[in-house]
Amino acid sequence: MVQKAPQSLDPDPSVILSLINKVVRGRWPEDPDQFNAYFATIGCTPGLLFEHQDDLPDSFRGSLLVPGVSMDNGSWAALAGKLHFLGFFFYPGTQDSRVLAGLAFDVVRASVTDAYGKATDESDQGEGNRSALWEVNETSIELYAHVNLAPMLQLGLSNRELAVFPDTLITDKRGY
């Protein structure tokens, strides 16, 4: 069930829950040739590839757009040909409008909780900054309310199995 949102939130939080549902109910692609079809299935369009600056030569990242949806930034990341992360920033604001990030967090958090149960981890960092994590099927859902400095709602969706893979490879490569 999608929580009722004030009209001031654009996009409507139901759009964010729909995106989450598509990712959670689908399968993460494990071949770059499947990425564009996958992005289309979840309602996204890939943008430009980012310049490679990672320690891992077979990693790549790119921008991600959600047509018709107001957002500040979207991105994806892959390693060894497997998609492992999608990231989105919604409701960008200024110090004067930071209330939107907190309000959006409350509405989206309640909707995700209704759909998938209680978060496996939640924290309050003070001054309105909060986070919540759910682990559903193959996907980790991370939600952050950033209300100071650069207010916005951050959504991270990760392939649970592959999310540790980049960290392990970086640790192995760097030796720490």
C-alpha cells in the first residue's frame, strides 16, 4: 500500500515505490548485453557512461534517467559484467526547503514497510537525518533522508549477493 503523500512531493512517492517493486520482483542482470532491457523493464533509461576512475579495471558506471520523473541524479554500477547497484536522488532542496527530504523519507519509508515489512536496520543521525535498510529477495533497499547541507532523499538498490563483491575486490587489490 502506498502512503498518501502531500501534493508538494514531486515525484509522488508511489513512483518511487513502483521502481522499488520492479527491482525487488525482478532478477538482476548478469551480462552487460541485458542491461538496457533491464533498465527499460524497471522504467529507466541509461545515460552516459562515467569516465573510468576506479581501481578495478573491469568496473563501469553510468547515469540513469527515469523519464517523466523529477529527480536530481540517477546512476548504476557494474563489475565483471554484472549489475550490482542502482542509485537515485529525489526531492533536491535548499536549506529553506529541507523539510521535503524528511517528509519524503517518512512517506516512502512507510510505503516500503507496508510492502516488505519492518526495516532490518534503521538509524537516526540527528537533526532529521535518518536511514532505513530492508533486505528483500535479491535486493537491499537503502533509504536516506539527507536534510542538512544538500537536502534530498537518497534511494540505493543493490544486488545483495554482488554488493560485497566490489568491496572484496578492492580490499584484495589494495591489501586493506
